Amino acid sequence: MTSSELWTRATADRYDAEEAENSSAAVLEPTLCFLAELAGDGRALEFAIGTGRVGVPLRERGVPVVGIELSEPMAAVLRRKVDEATLPVVIGDMATTVVPGEFTLVYLVYNTISNLLTQDEQAECFRNAARHLAPGGRFVIELEVPPLRFLPPGQVAVPFDVSERHLGFDTFDLVGQILVSHHFTRDGEDGSYRRGASRHRYAWPAELDLMARIAGLERERRVADWD
């Protein structure tokens, strides 16, 4: 078990509905094209595959996909969409869990490496990717640049969504590189809100480059988005 917070059954059951926009074909198309091109004729391994937002449609494109997922409830939602023979999923943490075989692509999307709350665990995640890659294989990470430039002196909170049904803001521990994402989500039409929070360790692009070097990898390219 790593320091990652474990996603619960309740969170897993509402995850797809809350991520419907980011799961749409229009949003996912650039992601799937990018990953399918890198996978080529080989297999792809998704760290923290979750409910299969990316892995399931990538498999539908003909790329053999295997997943690692820490949360059994999240994997159970994925299993409603596709069977084990079509898309195998191993329950375990992405920093140390090993699955059989080699892969031309290992990928970790949607800021999920930040779920590992220590630098050591994040570095170990790079090592785990390296041990799964065939020669010439690629490890792809999607991670936002920490938004610390929005913090004026003395302020510890930054809003990232202020809308009719959701209020979201991050608070920062600058020494520990920990941010906590706070969510107030409107449930139903009675005016009530559901509160949630999750911890993440943010990392800088240069820090990821160093983790890669420690794992025996080298940076091939850095891009602004999937396009």
C-alpha cells in the first residue's frame, strides 16, 4: 500500500457521471490518437486505470491494454464495461505492482501521479514504468504545471472552478509540495452540497525529468496538450 488515498465505492459509482464531459469522444480523441501512435503494434499498460475512461476506448481501437488499479471499487466499475479477458486489470499500487510481459507504452494520465504523496513513491513509479517497457518503449505522463503563480504572498488557496453546481479550490503546503483539492458539489435541486477533499503531491516538469533519469529513462519530448 502506498500513501495514495483509496477511492471508495461511493466515489467510484459517481465517477463516470461527474467525468462525462472529459470522457466524451471529442475530448478523448486527441488522447487516444497520441497513445495509439506510441503503442504501435505493441501492448499498453495503464497505471491507475480507474473506471477505464481512457483504457477502454483505447482497447476498442485495437491496442491491447492491461491496467493496474489500487481501488477495487473503481476496477469494479470498469469491469461492467469490459471483461477480464479483453482488458486485464491487476489490483495494486502503480509504484511497485508488476504485471507479466513487456509493453511498448506505459501511460499515466489525468494528473494521477500526484496521488503518490511522497517524492520517493513518485520516483519508484518511474522505475516501475521502466521495468515494464520493452527496448525503445515510452512512458507518457499527463500532469499539470503547479499553479503557484496564482498565489499572492500570504495566500494559500487558489480557486479552479466556480460554477453553478460546483465550487473547487486548492490549498497548498509549499514546503511539502502537497495540495489539497476541495470540492463543494451541488446534489439534486434542494440546494444541498456535498463536500469532498483529496490530497496530492505536485511536481515540476524538471523534477519529473530527474525521476526519469534515476529510472534509466530519458526525456523524448514535452508537449502542452494532447494536440
